[in-house]
Amino acid sequence: MAKALSAGIVVTPLINPDGVNYDQQTNSCWRKNRNPKSKTSSAASVGIDLNRNFEFAWDLSKWASSVASEVASSNPTSEVFHGTAAFSEPETQSMKYVLDTYPKVRWFIDLHSYAGDVLYSWGSDTDQSADPYKNFLNATYNSVRGITSDSTSTRYGEYISAEDLNNVRTAGNRFGKAMSTSTGREYTVMQSAYLYPTSGASDDYAFSRHVADPTKNKVYAYTVEFGFGNNQASCPFYPTAAQYTSNLQETNAGFMEFLLAAIDIGLE
């Protein structure tokens, strides 16, 4: 415990309080925040998907046309409406503030439900360590970014150094194994893009900061999809009492092992 706590922890317990409050009042499986700025006659047009609002490949013109409509949406009625601009929302601005204010942050976890996954960067395309010019800043690849089924040797893959890839996989595997062994429910550890490619996600933004601006600290970033749903087609996100208990056990075990992995790996 002392070793884990020595890593230092910055906690932001909830970055979408308005959206969560609305969901708890309505049991509507609400995903977005409650910003009415883009509201039309449709009630579904209220709010922005905060995990599509960060400044990482936010502009859909940076994506292959075949996937642009899947990674996020410019339609306010969509559950993945990405807002009017990157960081248009105070909630995402607050997360940027945290990363700007605490320059010693080196590891980042965005905790979600419910898929039973530990996801590491990148979420934009297949990871590759051969060609640093293939990266989210290079407009040359806007027409092919996000197509994970293509060959990275001939088309596009998102650059991550071999050392960084090994480190994020190692810590991610330790996280996932700890969660799996705590209750016996098996978690999958994989690159984010293979769940589905995403634009403007928090984990990719956190990891991309040092690429876009070399003066910023490198942050290894993850999205953890805890839990496995309640088998209700209408909204599988609400856990049963038994699932809630398992979720607590799994995430607690995973967090502890992740802290130990972060210390073991280190990050200058």
C-alpha cells in the first residue's frame, strides 16, 4: 500500500455531473452533458459527448470519409455529438486544466462502463512504431486515418515508439489481469482503436499532448471499461447489486496493481 500511494494520485471523481444527475432522475441511459447550446426541437439534441470533445483529431475532416461518421458526429441529436469546437465544454476544459496544472502527471485513466476492457492508445488507428511521420498531426493521411483494416506498411497507422508501446501494454496487461483475477470475470486488454476508432477522446488527448507540444509531459493514458452490463437491451449500463459489488472489487484490484506497475515502469 505504501509503495502504491507513493506514486501520487490526482482524482477527478466525475467530470459530467449534469449528465449523470439527469440520467439518475430519468433512467434514460443518458450519455452526454446537458449543454442546451445546440438544442433543436428534438430533446435528443441537448448536450455534447464529452469523450468526443477533446482536442485530438476532433475535426472530422482529419478522418477517412468511410469512418468519419462513426468516430464522432456533428449532428446535435447524435449520442456522439462532438460539440461546436474542441474543448467547447467547461467539463473538458477542466480536464485540460488538471493536466496543465499538474505537470508531473505521467499516467491517466478514464474510467467508464461497461464493456469489460482495458484500452490503451491509440484510438485513431492501428499502432505502428516504424514511421513517426504517420501521426495525427500529418494532414497527408487525412483521407485514410481510422481505417484499421488496412495495412500499416502501405497506408496508415498511428505512430507510437516501441518503448512506449511496450510500456502501455505492460501496465495495461497488469491492470487487466488484476481485475480478472479478483472476481473471475475476464477483462480484455487491447488498443482502443480495436474497440472502435474515436475522435476527441480523453485518453488520446492526454497521450498526444507531448507529441503536439514537446514541452509538455508524456502521459500514458487508458480508458477502462469496467463491468459487463446487465443484459437489458434498453440500457445495459446500470449494474445489478451483485454486479456493483464485483465492479468495486475489480476496479480496486486494478487500480492498486496499476499504481505498482506505474512505479515499476517509471516515466521520465
